Amino acid sequence: MYTAFYNLTEKPFNLTPSPRYLYLGEVHKEALAFLTYGVVERKGFILLTGEVGTGKTTMVQTLLANLDKNVERVYISNPLLSTQDFIDYLAFSAFKRKVRFKSKADFLVEFEQFLKECLQHQKTFLLIIDEAQRLSFSLLEEIRLLSNMETADEKLINIFLVGQPELNERIAEPRCRALLQRISVRHHIRPLDLEETREYIMTRLKIAGCHEGGKIFPRSTIKALYEYSEGYPRMINILGDNALLLGYAREKHKITPGMIRECYEEIRLKDHPRKEVIKKIADDKMALPISRTRYKFWKWAAILLLIAAIGVLAAYLKQDVVNKLGQKARMLLPPHKDVQPVPQPSVTEMPARPLPETFKEQPQKIDEKGGPISEEEAQLSADLPQEKQLEAELSPKGPPPQTIGLVEEESPIQSGRTIVVKRGDTLAQLATEVYGWADQKVLNLIQKHNPEIRDVNQIRIGQKIFFPPLSATEAAPIYTVHIASYRPFASAREEFQRLTAEGYEAYIIPVNDAEKGRVYRITLGNFDDLEKANTYAATLIQNGVTDYAKPMQLEVR
């Protein structure tokens, strides 16, 4: 669509892991060296972890492409299998024939014989399991037992586990201690830094036919792209592709930081119509007469001028009303008396409410990434539309609530509370800090009192959000079922959104742990007695929703 406009031979930011677009920075070269060493030296268990979009699957495909024909490999991309399904898939992939064993013992006998034949022919067998954080504990144990197949001198099988950081927490469980001790090679892929991000973008543009990528993506734009993507290659590709499409629709040969910001805000919104509009403009632009394009430009310019005039008039009328009310109020005051200001109610801080200490936590070890933000971006994020400011000023809402920053401890909600959004804040995280928990009902209530929030998953830096007081019917659950805990809030929010989308009544509850610091619990259900919570916990485990489910009682504010 936009390739001819930018003199490209193909799209440079496709999401498919094409070997032609492979970029091996220091991060990926180091990871590839570790993995190759583990396979060639028959080290047994190999572990590769990384956040979503860091290029783990690309590393696996690159490793397989560089291995010689003496390496037999089986690649499993979907580990949500039962033990029998896993055995059937492994047998079919290894033996190159469909076979159904009567028992697991029959499979183990034939599979061990197959591995010994590979060793006799100087071949290495490699089992690769992607998305390994989704493996059940029972299947992890089966895989560990497979690694027992060895001779006195060498391992018969190499097992390569690839997954997100949750995999580290999973195998750190006491029930997986035997597996943890067998991992001889492990590596974690970090995101790209600013310079690596620039090299990554320039490499992809050059492969796509552009030899002057700096004219399309100048350094300021690359810096904005790095800040919004946080150095994750997949997010870089998504933002880069959307920015090129936006530039094509606007006939801009150079991508600006503001265009990157627009694309970031659009992909963070659900059902946002702007992306469809941009695609339609790009599809029809070549057939659109120039005169009509100019007509549309002047039409929108006139509309914007009209809106600005209305805003100025409203501000003038508002000031006139305020002056008249002030004069009237001064006439009603008693003579020769000073008017003392009425003190505003303050929000009293209180420590976080205690929660039971009898449940095991599974904290994330990867800290959330922060970073500096430019003054220009902060100013753009903090500016609200003029009509929203007028609406907030003119609407009779009584005395404004106290505006405070986010604090580390929880506070009781008396007459409402307003918080200014800072970099890295999310609505769900702010709700947990204010109320002590967060669920979909609470997020919907906050959105109702802040109509400028179109999506509960998208708030702007500098935006002021009012958190209303909660009624008794909106209080936290008395009993709920704890299924997991996370240290970075982003991981807790991702799991909360997934469970909510699947129809579960999910909650996020922060807990201050003396050793682990602040962790966030994910719980399901709202029950008025412990027996119902126990029944629901058993049902969750029985249906395979989670491997850990334990009821817990909460103190209601």
C-alpha cells in the first residue's frame, strides 16, 4: 500500500519471522551463542526466557536454521497437551509415522531405543517446547523424567524450554526443584536499548530497499519509537508499520515523534475507528481529485476555527457570570467582618489493610521498566481538549476534591479523590492503590465518573482522574479464591484482563510482603461464606483453569 510512496520494495515491519529480516544485535548474538553451545555440547536442559515480543521464537528459528543435519529435532509450539497427547505428538514427530502405543511403558522402550540409535550414528536429538510457561506441572515432571535417558558418558536427549518470565517462577516452585537443578544453560533476552533500536530499524529499512532510512525515521522519531515500544522488537514493528501507513495517508515522507505517539494511542484503544479511517484514506487517495482533497482540508480547518470561537465565547460568558456572582456575594456579606476561608476536608492516610499470610506468593522477578520522558511529550499528554476543560469548569459539581499524588499506602475513601496520572500508571493499578483492590465493576464506575476516559486500558500522562467513593454494595469481596501473584503490576493486569475477557469475576489485590515487597494477587469470585469459596476453588482446579486455588478472607472497608 505505502511501499511505492516511500520507494520501498516491500514492507519493512512485517510481523512474520522472516530469516531475511534477521537482526542480530549484541542481545541476540549472545543468546544464540548460549543456545548453540548447549545443543552442541549435549548439556541436557536449556532454558530461554524473555518478555512478550523480545524475539524468542526468532531465536529458535535461527538456531534450527544454523544446526546441521546431524541434529534430529522436534518442535512443539502449543504445550497445552495432556500427557497422552504429548506422547503421541512426540512419537509421531520422532518416528515419522503415526503410532498409538498401548501404554506409556511401550513408548518409553521404543523411544529410548530410538535415542540410542541416534547416538550410534553421531546424531543429537533436540526437543524444543515453545510457550513453556503454559506447561502443567504434571507434564513438566514427564519431561524431566525423559531427561533421565542417558548413557554413562552422554545425554541421549536435549530439552530446550522457551517461555516468558513466568516460566522462571513456575520451575522455582518446590515441586519442580528436581527440574530446576537439571537446567545447565539458561539465558534471558532483554529488550533493545536506544542504539540497538536505531540499528534494528535501519537494518529492516535497508533490506526493504531504503538506503537512506534516516530521512524517513530521523533520530528524534527513533527515540520516540524506542520510548513507546520500550525496546521490544514486536512493538517496534507494529508502531513502525502503523506510522508508515499514517504518513502515507497524510502524504508525509518523514515520520515525526507526534505520529509515533498517535499510533501508540490508537493501538492501545479497543475498537478505535481512526485506524479504519486511515486505511480507507490510503486505499482511495490515488483516485481522489486534488481539488476535493483541498476542499476537505479547508472544511476541517473551518470546523476547527468554529470550535475555537465557541470556546472563547464560552470562556467570556463564564467569566462574566463569575464576576456578577462575586459582586452579588459581596453585597450580601455583613459589613466590617472578615470572611474566614472554609477549611477543605483532607484525606487521612492509613496503612495497607492486612491480608492472610498463609498463602504462597509467586512473585515476578522482572522489574517494570521506567524511563525519562521528554518535556514536549509530557506537555502534549497533559493538555486536555478545550471543550473538556470548559465542560469541567462550567458544570456545577460543588467544591473540588483534593488532588494528591499516588502514595505507597492505601487510603480510606471518604468524599472522593483525584489523582494526576504519571508515567507508567494504569487505571487498574491506581484503583488498587486507592481502594485496595480492582475489578471490572470498579473500573466501570471510575469510567462513569470520568467520561473523558473512552477505554479503561488507556489513560494519558497528566490526566486528572476522579475516584468516587464506594457504596456498601461495591465493597471488596468477603471471600475470594487466590490463584496467582505477580510482582510487576503489568503482569497482574495482563492476567486480570485475560480472565475478565473469558467471563471470570477477577480481582487485583495488592499485598505488602516484608521480604518480597509489593506483590499483586489475582483472585476469582465473590462469596459470602468459606464453604462456597472452597467449592469454587476445587472446581477451578478440576476444570484445569489453574493449578493453584486457595480461598482467602478479606477485610471489608
